[in-house]
Amino acid sequence: MAVGSAGCKGKSAVVDDSSQPSTEASQVLSWLPSDTETLITARGPFLLPGPSKDKQKYEERKTDARDLQEIFRSLALGPLALNNGGLEKQLMGARVRLAAEGSRVFRPPHDLGELLYEGCTVVMFIDDITDRERAFMKDAAKNALRIEDITSHKVAVFQQEMERDTWTTFVAFPMKNVVIVATNQDYLREVLARMDAPKIDKAFPGTLPEWKYVSTQAEFWGMRHFDKSQARLDPTSPYGGRKSANLPDEGAIGLTFQCDPAKELKANLVYLTDSKIKAMEVERQRFPPGTEVESTTALHIAYRNLSPGVVETSYDLSLPRSSDWFFFVFMAQLGHAVYV
């Protein structure tokens, strides 16, 4: 069984303290539960793609900016791509202002496939999507598992079998320009409640050290702040020794990432740990020598110590095969490992 466990050379990733999330991103952070562990964002504007299709093999050419943009957007859109009664098709072509996925409580599948998790994708559109909502909910009344009322919001519920696991998704339209697709009812309930009655605490508060090492002006950015309370059951948690999809480090704090494909085909990751002597050692294990040698070499990995316990790593994503290997490893570091 193989498990996936995982950015820019040149300028340092240290960000000026004045760099703050956009108004839309700050709003989403106030909606997400305060114990959300991972955040993946995609800044707009961009058109929401339709259902994915089999793509033509492109190993013979280099990756371009559009390839990377499509991949990173799909990560932020998360469960939107699951079987949600034709939701992707209904929203196809709508103009996205921001897409963000928050997630927590990562658990191994029964056999193969992606780790299960609690979380949701919030998609904020530029335009009013009320007509699309009406059309979707009309169809959902006929083909959804059920329609529920959660904190006075109509929610369409769907189920899908993947490998030996049953994935349940919950679709809600809490605002005229917002759709939420969640993988857990309790998580969605808290998001909707926080939207209706904002609270002081929010996900990823500004006091976290990770904010010093990510540019929220990048097209794609995000972070993971490791949750020690999940260490025993989360195979990607760095705490508690070696597991199936982790990099062991009892001092681990978190990590950030950012990528601007239109500027350069590189991703930047910054790892933070209290184990100051161990920081570089942990980071070098992310793509250890001897695994996928050709693909790893093509990433042209460059390491840089930013400060004690903080390591910046850049990855060249210009070649498809190495890019695929990067995302396989990188997503596991965010909690979204895949057992194959």
C-alpha cells in the first residue's frame, strides 16, 4: 500500500505583517469552526469548471500555468466534485470570487482511497446564483437522499460509494452568491450557525505564527495548523511517532503553501516546528532520496532556513510527472492523503 504524504525559489516567503487576507477570505475564516485544521484557498475571478473529464495525456509536454491553476482550484473546490446531484453542471460557468476548503478530523479509509474528513468547501460567486439554486434544488427534491432543514437552511443530502467507504455530502445555499458543500453534518451546522450569528473566535486566528510565512495575495495559498487532539487517530498527524502517512515530529507547529502559476510554475511550502534542530531533517524527509527518483529530481527542490525551526522549500512544477508526484505527497501533508 502506498500512501501520499506532502511554494518559490528566490524571494523569501516571509510576509510583511501588513499582508492580511482579503475581505472575502476573512469572512470565510469567521464562518469556519475555530478547530478547523487545514485551509486551501483559490482566489478569483475564474469560471467554475464543469464535471471533470478524462484528460489527454500530456507527459510529452511541459505543464503550463492553466494546468496548475486547474489542479489548485480543484483542491479548493474539494467535495464539490463528488456526486452532488449535478451541482457542478448546474454551476458551470459561474464566476467565482473565492473558493476555500476548511477541513479537520482526518481518518483512514477502510481500504483504499482518500482519507475521510470533516469539512466543507465555500464558494463565493461574483454574481447572484439564485436561479441556479432553484434549478438545483428542484432536481434535488427528486434525486437527493433527502432534503433537511439545518439552522433554517434547506440542505440537500447525497451519498456516494467510493472503494469501501460511503461519502455523504451536504449542499446548502446560505446566501444569494454562496454555495457550501460539506462532508459532515455537524461541521456544516456550525458553519451555518456562525454565518447567521458571527462569533469572535475564528479559524486560524491572526496570532498563529503561520501567518508570517504566507502571502494571502497569491492566487493559491493555505495552511495547516496541526491539532494534537487528533494525534491518535489521524494517520497524517506528526505527533505520536511513525504512521502510515506522516512525518513524525513532536514539535511540529504547522505549514503554509502558496503558488502563483501565472508568475512562475513553482510552489512554495514553509514548515514550522519547535524542534529547531530537527526542522531541516523533517523537511528533507518529505521527498526522501530513493522514492520516485526521477520525479523527485525534476522538482529541483531547494531548501532555505528562514529562522530557527522554520524551513522554506520550493518545488519546480513544470513537468507533469513530477508535478503529479508533488501533489500526491503535498496533499497528504494537508491531511488529504490517498491510500493506493
